[in-house]
Amino acid sequence: MEAGNAQVQALRLELQTLHSRTEMLSLELADARERADAAESALGHASAHFEETLDELRQEHTATIREQALSCMMLPLDELLTVFSVLERSTTLADALTGLFNGLIREFSRVALFAVRANRLEGVQQRGFEFENDISRVTVPLTPDSLLGRSVGSGRLESMLLNPATDSSATGVPFGGSPCCAVALPITVRGTIVAVIYADDSDRMEFGSTSPQALIKFAELLLMYSLLVFVRISSEPQSEQVRQRA
């Protein structure tokens, strides 16, 4: 009996110990659940804040792109009005040609003026190029497959859209560099092409710059307006002679 009682007492003590450990584990489990719930709540708040911040960033990015696009569209229009005003005040063909040249410089990084001489072009003026010699010593043959040659042959503005990553010599760019677009503008006076202006956007910064398509349209509008000015100026001496005879 004494042995049995001692064994029962030992079992009771062990049971109390297990009960105490169970209560402690329950408390630890409850505390762990509370911590897990707090972490989940914090994660939810952090996720919501992240989504809110990301949405604000998207809106700011969209607004920035919209502002840049609007700026790239408006800038050439403002420049056009300025150049049109200069051309309108021109009184000689030289003034009008200088106005057109300077107008192209406003948007293109490289511009060169060439005089047409039989089957070649002779350099007259340039801006943005790094020629080893003076441009007046530069001559360009008028080949029909070149950008300048096509412009003289068609009597219209010729343009090229390019990928700067490709080899420019393979794509037909006459003066190298890494342009995204290049244009050739034939200058017609009294039905004869007397000069050609070449312009491109080589080495321009991509961010915030005018798109190549807008640059080509800018050059096309300048050429169309300047040709009207050339016609007006070239007809003025004849009109004056008619008035004097009358």
C-alpha cells in the first residue's frame, strides 16, 4: 500500500508539472498568435501604403510624360512663329536663306548649306559639324541614291528616320554621327534649285528633346514658308520695274 501510495503521489506531481507546462505553452501560443496578428496587420498597412505610394508615383510619372510631350509639341510651334517672323522681314534672298538656316539651327544640332554646282555640291556654311577643313572646301557628289541627291532630283524635302545603334554609313547618312533623323531641303529660286540645306539631330539628348517625326515636320513647314518668301522677293524687282514703266 505504501509503495502504491508513493507511486500515485509521484504521478500526481508529474501531472501537475505537465499541467503547468501546458498552461505555459498555451500562454506562449496566445502571445505568438497576438504577435502574428500584429505582424499581419502591420504588413497589411505597409502593403496599403506601398500601393498608395506606387499609385502616386504612377500619376506623377504620367503627368511628367504628358508635360514633356506637350512641351515637345509646343516648342517647335513657338520656334516656327519666331522663324516665320524673321523670314517675313527678309528683303533679299540672302536674308531669307540666312533666316531659314538659323531657323533650322533652333531645332537641329547640325546644319550645313551647300550650293548646287553641276553634278556636285559645294559647302557654303555649317553649324555643329567638326570638319577638319573649312566647309567651303567640302564637295559632295550628287549621287541619285543619296539623301542630298534625292532632294535635288525630286525638288522636295527628303528625310530619313534612323536607328543610332546601327552603322550610319550603311544607312546613307552623308556626314556620319548618330542622328535619329536627317533632312535635305532643296532651295528653289525662279524654278531652279540653287542650294541644298542638310540638317540632322545627331548627339541630341533624348530626354525632353523633340521627336524625330516632329523635327521633320518642322523642317517641312519652314521650307514651305521660305519658298513663298523666295517667290515674293524674287518677284519684287520685276514688280518695281512694271510700276516705273506705268
